[in-house]
Amino acid sequence: MKATGIVRRIDDLGRVVIPKEIRRTLRIRDGDPLEIYTEKDGEVIFKKYSPMGELGDNAAAMCETLGRAAGSPVAITDRDSVIAVSGVPKRELLSKPLSSDLESIMELRRLYRRKSGESGLRLSDAAEKYVVNISAPILTEGELMGSVIFFTGGDDSAGDIEEKLAQTVAGFLGKQMEA
């Protein structure tokens, strides 16, 4: 664990403020759920909670199936990082943070499709060679949970079939999150 040197007091309602610098660094936004852990030595640990993380194994199987069916690399993300990937070595993208451009597109809560000849959005700043062809938002009761992404490492573009597959799987995962 890394000390920040920042000290905060608990108010009379039991609240503590997480400093803006830390929220920005860890990409914690207003309304984000945090999971609370305690240690025997008195430590209290806050960890960003990802409801999509609960679907880890199912998301991985879905990526593999989609990738084989479409013959294209596929990723499933939560709001911040890649939680499942197929079609490329997993260490290149798995658990990597999303690019800020992709996060902005996801916040619009609508389908993104790269136009022919367009340079496109990077999937992650940690792996700059991968460009998003299609991103379909995963929505649960109107709330953004993540996305289903078809991407490429070259100039390939995705077609209508990949678009429909991404929308279908995103809709399915959104329904799974409601259950």
C-alpha cells in the first residue's frame, strides 16, 4: 500500500472526503460504487466496485465466441478498463485502462462505429496500436455499465454483422446485470 501523505477527518455523520487528486488519478466519478474492506490491523480499504467484474467468466466466454464468429478481436469493458478480450494476447489489454476518448464516447450511451478512412479511437492508452471499430454500450436501467467492442490492430473496418453482434451482446449483458 502506498502512503499519500493526505490526512482527512471523519465528520459527525461518519463521512470522509476522498481528495480530488486521488479521485482524478483513480478515475472515481460522482456516484461510482466503492467496495469497503477492513483488515485486522485497523486498515480500511476502498476499492472501486465494478458490477461488470461479476460477469468475468461469462464475459470471457462471450468474447471468445464472438471473436470466432466474426473473425475479429473483441473486448468487453466496464466503465474504466478491459475485463475480457479475445483475438490478441490477453496481457496486452486485459485490465488495462480505457482511453479517455473511448470513455467519452461511452458516456454518450450510443453505438459508435468508425467510419472508413477515419483514424479511430484508441482502445487503451496502454496499447496504442488497437483501434475501436465498433463500441456498443452495455446499459442497465439507463445506467452505463461498460461496452462490447470490436477492434483492430490495423486498418480493418467492421461491417454490419459485427455491429449487430455487438448490440445484441451488449443488450444481453445489460439484461444479465438487471437480474
